[in-house]
Amino acid sequence: MSFQSYLDNIELKTGKTPREFIALAEAKGFTAPGVKATPIVDWLKADFGLGRGHAMALVHVFRNGDVISDKHVDSGGTHSDPSNRLELDGLAAR
């Protein structure tokens, strides 16, 4: 599943776009430097029913914004994406 597919599936499951999750995480202080992934993953599981893989995709977005490593661009691997930029405004923005 590509990185973008993880984010799209999160939106389909929760009704929230990645950008909406960023705002929620900011309000909870989860986007501050040095915040560990575990409390974020625990929050996403408790409040939204997200598993670890999907939660970690959001942790990456909270820390890095819409940029992913170039090594995943057209790599042909499991997490291959067509671009190193992610769409954070949701499915309707495309």
C-alpha cells in the first residue's frame, strides 16, 4: 500500500483529512519537537480506531508535513508513490 493510500484509507475510515488530523494533533501538543510516537499512536487508536501502521503514517505527516523520501517514488515496492509529495487536503481535493 502506498503512503498516500494509507492516508486515503484513514480518511475513508474516520471522515477526517490528514490536514484535519494535523490540527487535532497541534491542539493536543503532539506536533511539538521531541514528542514520542507512542502517545500519538495510543490517541489515534483510542479516539479513531486506527491501527499502528495507519497511526504511524499520520505521525510521519505530523513530523514531516507532505514530504516523503524520494526512495519511495516510483520504487516499484510495496510503499511506492508517484511523487514525494502527499495530498493532505483529502480525497475531494483531487
